Amino acid sequence: MKHLKDILPKVDIIDVIGKIDVSITGICFDNRNATKGSLFVATTGKIHDGHKFIDAAIDFGAIVIVCEYLPIDLREGITYLLVRSSSIALGFISSNYFDNPSENLKVIGVTGTNGKTTVTTLLFQLFINLGYKVGLISTINNKINDEVIPSSHTTPDAIQINKLMKKMVDKGCNFCFMEVSSHAIDQNRIAGLCFTGGIFTNITHDHLDYHKTFKTYLEAKKTFFDLLNTGAFALTNNDDKNGMYMLQNTKALKKNYSIKSMSDFKGKIIENQFDGLLLNIDNLEVHCKLVGRFNAYNLMAVYAVSILLGEDKIKTLTELSKINPAEGRFDFIQTEQNKIGIVDYAHTPDALENILKTINEIKNEKSKLISVIGCGGDRDKDKRPIMAKITSELSNTIILTSDNPRSEEPEEIIKHMKNGIEPAYLKNTLSIIDRVEAIRTACKLSNDGDIILVAGKGHEKYQEIKGVKYPMDDKKILMESILEIN
């Protein structure tokens, strides 16, 4: 139980109707989670307006309502707090309610189209290996030291973030590494958090179903750095054309990393093979288990953060050489016949192109590349033909299949993808709606030394169809199929 006055610091309140001298038992923004004595924040979203559920929240027991506009009928005995932005208010209220845990951790946020999960996961592993107690908030899962907590969003809501961070503080964590999605920034889920540092990986075509234009997507990412304070650092990828734009208005210490251009933290790829990367970092050679140019950038970001946080260069590079890639990120298996199966989360044109180019750079000239890809339903439709075009041009054979069709018909999604494939490549294109059958077919078509890429779902262990999540594990299916057919 908390006193209302104690959870209102930094909340931009316009007006108060009712008593402020009350105690609350909990906070929520979903009326179904309201209980006797709780505070309900009426947030406004693109689909639902929480103001429509104020009465329902009160019926469930809420005694304090935070809102952007007052309901027509004010209920007796209820306290109404009128604010300019209920989503921003939710962030500060959540932080205050859980005793501002981000102020007792070194919180590093990672944003960008691709690489967020890999960078946060590598940072988590690195700092665990360096002897610290660490928290992780990511797409794959959330972690508090060795405790794994399932994840449903790239960046949780403000209440869940602060609840997780409070638990991290209680468990003695020194650091928290978290993914910061553009949705979370736009919806103010990170409001009220204190960041020690922010990282920008890259930005390409994605989430335009939500942001509508690339400019608004770009601005959402930039907002994260605009909000950093003078005591934080802002680290950007200097090789991305929008990298320095991200830091244009930040108050934080500006630093950058690169592979091609000059920067504060410069790396160079010496070798890129299926067994890993040989890099030159700060004039020292280090072999890492991750594969591909895109992962060289991820490793440089991790190295830079470690140094900015005061860690020793040699210890950092030594531990980086031991770290495994994140689940579902260039996750590969190899058979005795030298067939290679790769599962990757790539679900944007840029990520897919990176994976395909990496494979083509490394593979034997005689080896064929067979790629299985799909696109998610109810998401950005413009990238579908682009992804199919890229894959058809960089693969020997392409199999179009279902990803997470959600409410859409898989046939229509595949048809939309196929529109991007040039006539010359259609002879090497198959369409198989059933994802399991598509993976099995790819394995049947492969010969010794060939490579099978299954892209789009990575770590996910389900396929979402018409609101239902059915069990599906790409890596398990690929492993069983490639071994069985061998």
C-alpha cells in the first residue's frame, strides 16, 4: 500500500477533484486489473481509449482515476487527477510506486530496427561473465541473473518494466540491459525511467503499419536520445546514415562506433566464416562465435558500452570471444554431410539482405542456398514484395510460406510477396502454405554441402493463426527434417 502523494512526484497534474490524502493498494491501466483501493490510469491508444472504461475500473474497486479528460458523471468518493498525458503520467506513477528502481541500476537502452536483441543479450552475457549481477529485458525473454521470466513484448508496459526493475534491485543487480522499441517510445512506456546510456544500432524499413511514414519512425527512435540526461552516454552506429542524426539534440555524452568509417570505437573484419568472426578491435585481434558483418557491428556496440561503463579492454575482449549468439539469431546446425541449416529472426528487408549476403560471402561456390521465408499478417504490407525480391535474387531456390498470418489469409500474404519477384526468378520459386511442409521440402531439395535458411520467426515457439498460437519451433523442425532426410 502506498500513499497517493508519494507516487505523484514529476507527474504533470492539471487539476485534482476529490481527496488526495488517500492510500492505494495498486496501480493499473487495464480496468480488468483494478482491485479494491487501486489507482486506474485511463490511457489513450490507437485502438482503445481507457476513458471509456473508467466506470468499469471503479466498479472493480478503483478509488483514484488518472485521466486526460473527466467523465461526464463524477462518482462520489473517487479522486480524479487530470493530466496532460496519461501515458506519461503512468510512467512516472509506475516508477514512483516501485521506488524508482531505474535510479538504483545502471540501465542501458538499445534501440534500432535490427540488432536490439543480440546487443542486449550479448551485454547480459558479458557482464554476467565479468562477475556482475544483471537484468535483461528483451524480445526473447526477461532475465534477473539466472532467473528467466517469459516475455510477451519487446519492451513491456511501464508497470511491468518498473516491477521487473524493482525485482532486479531487490536481487542485487548492478545493471539492466533493455530493448527499447519504437512502439514503446511512441507510447511513453519508458517515461520516468533513468537511463545510464542509450545505443542506436541502425534504422531501416519496418513498422510502417504503425508509424505510417519512415520519418515518424525515425523521429520515434530519435526521441529516446532526446530524453537522455547530461549524466548519460549516447552511442551511435557511425556507419548508418541516420546515426549522427539520432544524437543531434541529445544532452548525453556523444560517442560512436563503426566498421567502415572513423569513430571513437573502430573495428575491422579480418575473417568472416561459419565458425565466427575474426575482428581487429582497438588494434587487438579477437575471434568471436558470431557470424556476419551485421554481428560485427553488434559486437562493436557491446565492446563500446563495456568500455564506457569503465570495464577493462582485455577482460572485455576475452569474454566477448566466449559468448554465444542469441537464440534464433543466425542459429545454425551442421550435418556430417556438411549440410548447414540456419534459423534467423530476420523479418525486415535489411535484416534479410544482411543474412543472405553473409551466407553468400561465406559459402562454397558449389553450395546451393535454399531459403524459406514468410511475412507476418496484420503488419507492414509494403515490405512483403521487397523481402521476396531480395530473397529470390540472393538464393538458388526460394520457398514462400506462412509466418504468423494472424487474421489474414496466408494465400493472400504469399500472393503479395510473389508480386515482388522478377519473372526470371519465378522458376526457382515455390509456394507452400504449411510452414512445416515448406521446411521439410527445403531439406528434401538440398544436397550435401547445401545451405537451408529458415527466416522470420527465429526464437519464436509458436505460429499465430486467427488469434490462436499453435506450437511451432523452426529450429526443431529444421533439425529433425535435415537429419531425417540425410
